[in-house]
Amino acid sequence: MTPLCRQQGLITADLVLEWPRVVGPELSDVCQVIKISFNAGRRQQGCLHLQTSSTMAAALTYSQATIIDRVNQYYGYQAIDRIRVFHKPLSTPAPIKSKDLVTVRAPLPDAWQGLLQDFTDDSLKQALENLASSLQSKSL
């Protein structure tokens, strides 16, 4: 993925993949990396292009110094010195709906079912059933 990212203006794919860790969850939830552009022949003091929703653009302006510091700290040198913000809705992967997931488990042995029948808390009972299924599948 790194060669493709370099064609798009990114130093490495790591910045895109590590974006939440680099800037923190608060900022990564409201903006995404588009690319980094540099002057010809240079790989420092570039411009980081970010996309964010129109409603968050003004708030993101106040965080620019923090983003620049965190990105430069991530790279270990002054990779960027400015940011351009583009008003564009964030692209998010479609969430996986729980009804689309299918869980296939082997039936629990009678000994486990006897132990679990006394629990009244459904979430605790489900967690223990999952643990028992996991332990049973590992022993097979």
C-alpha cells in the first residue's frame, strides 16, 4: 500500500492506518487524511490535506497546531508545517449489523448447562456460555 500512497502524496500508508493513534480519537473521529503535498524535491515542511465535515471545519482550525505537532512527532522530523482543510463528508465503512452475524456453536455439555441455568442475568449468562464454548472448542 505504501507505493500507492506515495503516488497520492503520502509518505507512507502508516499515517492513514495509524491516524487515530497519531492524533487521538477525538480528532480522528472528525477528520481524515487525504494527502501530504511537498515542494518539488523535498520531503519536509509539507502541507497536510485533511477532509472534515463543514460543521467541524472551524473547530478543526483551532486544533491545527496540535495536529502538526503530533504528525511531526510521529515521523520524527518536521514533515509538515501547515494544514489545508477540505469540506467534504468523512468516508466511513458501513457498520456491520448484529443481525447479519451468524454464530455457530457446538452444543454445551450437560454439565455446563446445569451450571449456567441458575444465572438470572442474561448478559452474564451469555458471556459464560461464550467462555464455555471457547474452552470446549479449544479442547477438541
